[in-house]
Amino acid sequence: MSIFFGATPGRKGQFGVAALYFKDQLPASVLRLRAVACVDDALREIIAVAGEWSEMSAVGVAAPLSWDGSARGLRPCDHEILERLPTWAPRPWVRSAVALPGAVALQGPALAWALANEIKSGQLPKHAVFETLPRASLALLAPEHKSDLLLLSGRPTPAAHAKAVARLLARLTDSNIVRFDVPPPTTLFALEAVVSALIALAVTSPALGLVTRELDGGNLRPLGARPVVLLEALAPR
């Protein structure tokens, strides 16, 4: 039995936290999905689930956890990811930490730092932390959903937004990769939290057949080495 978490730092009410339960075989089960306000709230959610299950394996955080010291701030891994993305994918999907909104650029590393402190204090067991790019991963594993991903990158109506998220979610559930023990996500940031948790599972369990690409982060690593991981393909079941 293993518990994996995904987090998508954002502004108040759009900070997604997902918890994924996995035991021996797919589908993994999403057992908690929350929209929280800040790092403290996200940390409380993670501690609560880990405490309830007495288990925690890895966390995927959808925010830069390392930086590059150049003027643009783009890391070598960022350039590689841009080269791997489909030509239709918007370039702003991959941005340096200096170009991101503060809610993402600051709260992502703050969460990773808080998790490390909780390990030291004994509140959480030792676990891996990965930087994830859920939207880029969705573009790679589900290019047939180009229109949905581009729609969600704009400002769709709430109804159109929910329908696009549902279609992307079906790509995961129809492949028997995940199932939901809680109401499924209806927003992009919540879906990305689920994908981030799935990336954490995939990179730590390569025998599942989920195809990942693990890249080195930047040359400035205040949190230590945190790999950047893309999910590139799903193994149908």
C-alpha cells in the first residue's frame, strides 16, 4: 500500500491537493481532492491523509523547485521540455520561476520546504518530492485532446471548462489508470493535482508501464536536487 500526493500551488481557492492510494495494481484510487487557500492548508491535508493511512511515498508539486541563474531563468530541462511538446502547445506552459505568478513561484518551493521540515520533526515519514508539469504531460499523453487543452488555456465559460476537464479525465479513467472514491475534478487545477499525484506514482513504480521522463532541475537548488518529471504515455489496461 502506498499513498501519493499531487499539489498545484495557486491563489486562494485554486491550490489543488490530491491524494492517490495504490496497492499492487492499477487503477490507483483518488481518495481525497481538495481546493485549499495556502501552503499551511495544503500541508494540513497531506498530514491528515498520511496520518490516517500511516503511509506516504511521494509528492508531485506543479511548480518550479529549482532555478537557473541566467537572465531568462529557463533551465536546460525547460528547453528540453519545450522541444518535446507538440508544436501547438502554448510556449507559456513552460515558464521560468521569475516569469510565474507569485502564488505559484513562491508557494511551490514553500510547500516542498514545509514537507522537509515535517520529516525532520517526525510529523511525516520520509518521502520523495518531484517537480511536475501536468499540463505538458497531458499534451504528451493525450494529443488528441488538443482542442480541450487549448480551450482550458484561455478563458472558457464555466460549462465549457467543466466539459473539457471531464473529457481529459476520461482519458485517465477509460485507460483504467485511476478511479475516484471522491467526486472527480471539475476544474483544471484540480485535474492537474491528480495528474501530479499520478506522476509521483509513475516515476517511483516503473514496472507499471507508465512512461515518464526524468530531468535534472536547475543549477540553483535551495531545496536540494528535485527531479523534474514528465508523464509521456499511459499503459492501457
